[in-house]
Amino acid sequence: MNSASSHTAGGASNLLSRRSMLIRAGGGLGLVGLSAALSEAGLLAATGAAAASNNPLAPRQPHFAPRAKRIIFLFMNGGPSHVDTFDPKPELTKHAGETLPESFATKNSRRRNGKLLASPFKWGPQGECGIEVSELYPEVSRHIDDLCVIRSMHTDNPNHEPGLLLMNTGNMQPIRPSMGSWLTYALGSENQNLPGYIVLCPGKPVVGPYLWTSSFLPGVTQGTHINNKSVDPAKIIRDVRNQYLTGAQQREQLDLLQSLNRLHQESRGGDDQLEARIASLEMAYRMQGEAQEAFDLARESAHTRAAYGEGEFANACLLSRRLAERGVRMVQIYYGNGQPWDDHQDINKHRDHAQKSDRPIAALLSDLKARGMWDDTIVVWGGEFGRTPMTEGEKGRDHHALGFSMWLAGGGVKGGYVHGATDELGYAAIDKPMHVYDLQATLLHLMGLDHEKLTYRYSGRDIRLTDVHGRVVTDLLA
């Protein structure tokens, strides 16, 4: 091998002959296998940065004692209407058909015209706390005493792409890591045979993979997208194990390949993309066994399957519980493909979306309680923004960023509590306004992470999920 073929800065003197490479690879093969075995048994002494460099998904300690260990994010892509779900506005009924008063108009609104539209759905107080919820969510309403309803959310842009990106990555452009990637980077994974961050969507939402990207964080922290249109585990995760080799023999082959990859990485002076490929190969091999079992809903009882109901979203909710109990740090479910909640022409279509999501969500909440996972699992419900109190067309509503609703439940969250409020028409958040950055900071806090300290040095500065914004909203904490 001559210097002309080298891509390293050191030239030919730093390269290995074929004989030397095989000797080093063969001699180190046993140590690679031993290292993996000791690591899984928790017998390696490496900690902190050393452990992180050896295994980017190794479990890590949070900044302080966490209230929760995992997050399930139920993302209602398209923007559900707050004034038709969790934020009752009787004044809309009183002034239906009137023009929005001039005093309400702001520069951040995409739509100021149109007539005020009363919610076509019935409302009523639910649970012991008496929080009002629309008839769209009767099953979820049974859990209202455990929900923290945020009625004062607001964001920066009433368009899908920037709204989705800001909610998921903290930036309206597709250049930053997603929250799931930040969590996996900071805390690692409790199950080395499954990804730390899994995204379930029967297709792709608007923007797509940028919503679960790792960006400049290690590639292994990127969300693993599973198309849950089919729940056949053989189709979701293909088993490509060689029928002619034993598991031990296949492990030896992969260890040899990985040792060669490491030598190649060293010769390049380190390579983040190559590191991501190496980690992905290892994860793909490990998933062959465990993922097949984790995604097999046939292992659930008939009673459990009946509780969740049928359909893509129902299956995704059940899968999220199975993945969460197996140590996946964050599971994100996108309701449908594209932007299904985007009901511009007829808000009555919300009824169909709610019927498909109400029962599965309620079953998930009940399941988490029954399995002892409630106290350390955070459930988040919401979309990228809300919808206008005025009409678009005759019966629809447009996108709206100035005020909308989300809710949290589970680990460390105050139940039976309403945080903040929009004005009497549901146009803008006026009491305890809560920005997307505040939500992100609060979720990280519940996971034991200081959002100002969770940073990554990139492009000359320390970057974080919440950029230079965000505050922990302690009123939401139990």
C-alpha cells in the first residue's frame, strides 16, 4: 500500500499492511466479544465520558433526580382545535356570526377575517376536578383528574412546517436535533437491544424525518421511524439472521466486521458518520431478536387488545406501551399520515379523529397505571398549534399560533389542573402564557435534565434544545 492511496493526514507511514491489519483484527476479536459481554453484565469499570465514547446508548445519569424515565408523545399532527376539545368558550356561542373585534387582531395571526364560529360540540365538567372537556373525548375525560391541561400554549408561526419543527426540534428550520435525540444523547437507553427513540407513523407527517433527526448529535440518537400501517412484526422488523450459522457464529462475524470498521475509523482520525454507521450495524443486529418480540401484538391478551380497540392509532398506542416498558426512552406517535387534524373546511371532521384516538389514549393511560408505569412515564398530547375561533369557509377553522391547548399526564405532573387561559374567544393566551420552549424545558426537567446545561458544542457555540429561551413551569409539577 503506497502513500498515493492514502486519505489520512499522516501519509503512508501511518497505514497498516494487510498482514498487520489481520493480526491486529484477529488478536482483538476475542477482546471485542469479551468487552460486549462484560458491558451487558455491568462489569466494565468505564464510566462517564469513557463509557459514552464506547457505547453512545449506554445509560447515563441525569443532572438531578428525575420525576420520570420516559416520554410517550401523542402528536396530533395538523393542529387540533383547542376551542373544540379542551378550552370551552361560551362567548363564541354568544357572538357566533360576528366579526372578530378589532382589538383582538395581532400581527402574528394568519387569519383575522371570517366570522366567529361556535363549537358544534357539547361541553361539560368532568371528574372530581370539574374541568370542562368537549364531547369529542368521553373516554379521555374519565382520566381528567390525572391530566394537566395547558390552555395557554403559544408558538411562533401558524404554518405546519415551522410549527412542527419548533415543537419537535426547538427551531423553525430543519437544522437542529429533535427532543427525542436530545433525551437519548443525554440519558442513553435502558435497553441496548432497542433504539432509545422510536417514532410510529403510518407514513410520514409533513416535514418527515427532520422531525426526529439527530442533526449534529451522534447519528445513533436519531429517531427510528416505524411505519405502523402494518403491525406484522416480520414486516416491521425483518429477521435477516443466517439460518446456516449459530447465533455465536454470527456474533463473531459481526465482531470481526466491527473491529475492521474501527480500524478504518482510526485511520481516518475519527469520523462521526462512520461512527453512526458502526453503531447502526450493531443496533440492527441486536434488534433482530428483541424487536420481533416487542412489536408482536399477538402476545397481548384479548382483553388488552379489546381495550385499545382497532386501527393504526390504537395499535401504535399499544406498541408505545410495549416499547416503553422495554426501556425505550421516548416513543412518539403521529396520528395518521400527513396532517389529518387540518380541518379547514369542516371542523365537524374533528369528530372522526377523536373517535379514532379517544379510546386508545384512555386505554394507554389505564394500562400505564395498571402496570406500575404511571409515576415514571410522561404522556404528552397535542399538535403543532391550534385553530382559529373564526371560520374559514363556512364551517372550518384555520391554523392558529397565538393560543392553543395541550395536556400532560403521568410522571411528576399535577393532575386535575388547568394551567393558564386564553381570552374569552380563545384567540390568544393571556393568563400564564406558555411557549413551546417552556414546554420543552419543563419536560426535560421532569426527566432530570437542566435545559440550560444540556448542550452540544457545534459550529463554534454551545447549542441546546431550547436555544436561548425557555423556563421550567413549576406550576405543572406535582
